[in-house]
Amino acid sequence: MTDPKTLASRFPGDFTFGVATASFQIEGATKEGGRKPSIWDAFSNMPGRVFGRHNGDVACDHYHRLEQDLDLIKEMGVSSYRFSIAWPRIIPEGVGWVNEKGLDFYDRLLDGCKARGIKTFATLYHWDLPLALLGDGGWTARSTAYAFQRYAKVVMARLGDRLDAVATFNEPWCSVWLGHLYGVHAPGERNMEAALHAMHYTNLAHGLGVEAIRDVSPNVPVGLVLNAHSVIAGSESTEDKAATERAFDFHNGSFFGPVFKGEYPASLLDALGDRMPEVEEGDLAAISQKLDWWGLNYYTPMRVLADASEEAEFPATKPAPFVGETVTDIGWEIWSAAMKSLVMDLYDRYDLPEMYVTENGACYNMGVGADGEVDDQPRLDYYADHLSVCADLVSEGYPLRGYFAWSLMDNFEWAEGYRMRFGLVHVDYETQERTVKKSGKWYRDLALNFPHGNHKTA
Ligand code: IFM
């Protein structure tokens, strides 16, 4: 079903349609307004880390084009904007002095949203850790969790009055495992012990952050955004099914466990507990405070087989072949059914609050044609397919309150640099011209024509 109006009519009247971005991926102006480097500035400036040695220096120049981009969001017809706040703009050295100019930028962003009738969903940490904190070990140091707590307090004290929702972290799976175990994200570490320290201290920072947010802004709904993995066994064998459960514990349980159950998975502790830092008294209580909401970022399933080789470390799995016939330009399998089974599985396993799909979207790299249009029909199809799954979830009673497309516009796709494009809006990085793609016009039709009100769900 691709008719946007028909699709929109399957959602309840108070559903939120939004678009999402993140600070380092769009802002640019990395040396302006008092900002100091983050670990991603350092990482992208090292040869061999990011495709083409691209970096965030200019990105989408959003810092200088704020008003124009807020107009664009308004034109997209959405009711909400999800963005992240750059810690190195607010507390440039991670600890110590607070940079008022950094807060001023987000002040303008929030005022601009409010003036346009757009709700604000902020994320405090979308991977741009102040580089200075790496001197103490970055996320492998317990002190970083306390630095984050202070940062959360500073942000909420100045901006909390205009936030409709706040998330502590975006996808800790990436900043922990990609950044400290697989080495493909900043800071580029490949070490299980370091990764396990980053895992616990990130979880602790989340818990301390929740305390800080509630202390300063008790009325702002607080949540956490997780890229939960839909882990699917590559075969029906007992070994592969057991591997799937291990993979679930490692990739999901390492965050969902402490946050929603107050414990790390037993299998993870058995296999790797001796390399974890001390979990101090009170840590798990802080981490597992009840949240108002959680966010799911979903793109593709994770298919796994058991890895029986001697050197395989927990969870001892390897990738299984794709089943879906199509992949996006970044090579990710398209399989919307896994989004539904994932949500069902997570609500079975954990006591979860209401949720948003905080990211979903597809990478396709087509450019602007001779007619001035960007024909990205496969992205449009991806959105229609996955939004239909969301409508099914709503009609089956899952407390899904909103959906944010990733992303508003093409941007810095981390280790892939600018070559991978996820935007509903095309960005010409030479001229910074924005062109709404075919998928963007379709999403606009859906969001703009969405019949707000108490209409019944299908
Ligand atoms: O671009 C990223 C985003 O920063 C976090 N979630 C996944 C997106 C696509 O890879």
C-alpha cells in the first residue's frame, strides 16, 4: 500500500510523525561558537577511519542554516523533530566551564520549533563525546558517567522548559560495541575488556542522566533510544538457535537487561563477567529506574549462525545469509516482518513503557536528475512497507506513539562519510542546496494530510 492518505488513516489521531537528525551528522561549524573537538572529530581526521577522510567540519552546514532547515521541517508537514545536542558545544572539555554560546544555539533551535508548532524530541548523547574526556579513558572510565550527569543537568536547566521529550542516549550498542569492540566507530578500540567497561559506564550514565533530568525537569518525559536487534537463527538447528539466544543476550540484553530488569544477562556474566568493571552497589537501581518511553531504531534484521571455531568469543556467532531479496545501497537486507516480531518479542521479555520508532529509513544514493527531481522510489517503498508494520502494531495494541523517519536530510553517515545517503531531502554538499526527494514528498503527503483528531484506527 503506497497511498499516503490511506496509510495515514490507519494511525490514531494523536500519533506523532516526525523526522530525525543528529548533531555531528548535520551541524558542521565544529570550530565555532566555542565548540571543542569530539572523539568523532579526531577519529574522522585519522587516515583510514572514515571513507574518503570525510569529516564533520561542514556537514550540512546546519549550524548556519538553522532557520532555513526549520522551515524545511515545517514544510515536511511533520509534527515533531528529533535532534541531538552536542555535548562539546555545551561543556567543550567534558567537565568544567559551560559554554553559553552552545546553549544559545539550541535555544534558537527550540524557539524556532515552538514558533513553527513543532514538538521537540532531544537526545543528549548521539556519539559526540568531548575529546578531552578520552584523556581519562572516555566511556571506559566511570568518571565519564558523572560528567554526563552534570551535562544532562546543565542542558535541562536551560532547555528543559521547551522540550517535549528527552532521551539520554542514542543507540548505546553503537557507541559501546562499534566503538570499543569492533573498532569501526570512534574511538576505534577493539578490545572486549574496554567494551565491557564502556557498556557498564554508558548504562550507568543513562541511569544518572535520568536522575538528573527528573531532578531538574520533572515534567519532561524521559526515555532511551535503542537499536534493538531482531536476531534470527540462520537455520533450525539446535546450535543455531542457541547461538541466536546468545546473540540476543549480547546485543540486546546488555542494555535492555540492566535498564528494564535491573540485571545483566546471566549468559553474558558467565562468559565475560571477569572482564567487566565492578558493578557498584546502587548502580543497577539507578540504571533501572522506570522510563516514560523508549525508542526503537530499526533498519534490518540480524541473522546468525553458531560459530564453533575455537577462537570465537561470546556470543560466538557469525552472520547467516540474507533471506530478503533486496538490500539497500549500504548493503542492509530489507525485511520489515522482523520489525514486528522484534517489538512483540521485546514486550514479551521486558516490562516496557510506551514506545516510539525513533529511527527507520533506507540508504539509497541516487542524485538529482536532469528534471531536478530525485527519484528514490525504493526508499518510498521501504517507508510504506515499514509504516504499514507500525500501523499493524498499533492496531494490535502495542503502545507505539510515533514514528521518526531517518533522516530529514542526507548527512555524515559515520564511517561511510557522505557517500551513503539516508535523507528524505537530498543535500548537494558543494552548494548545500536541499532538494526534497520523491520519498520526501510522499512522507510529506502522509504527515501533512494525517487526519489529526480522534478518528478510529483501522
Ligand atoms: O546515521 C545513523 C544514525 O546516526 C544512527 N542510527 C542509524 C543511522 C543509519 O546508519
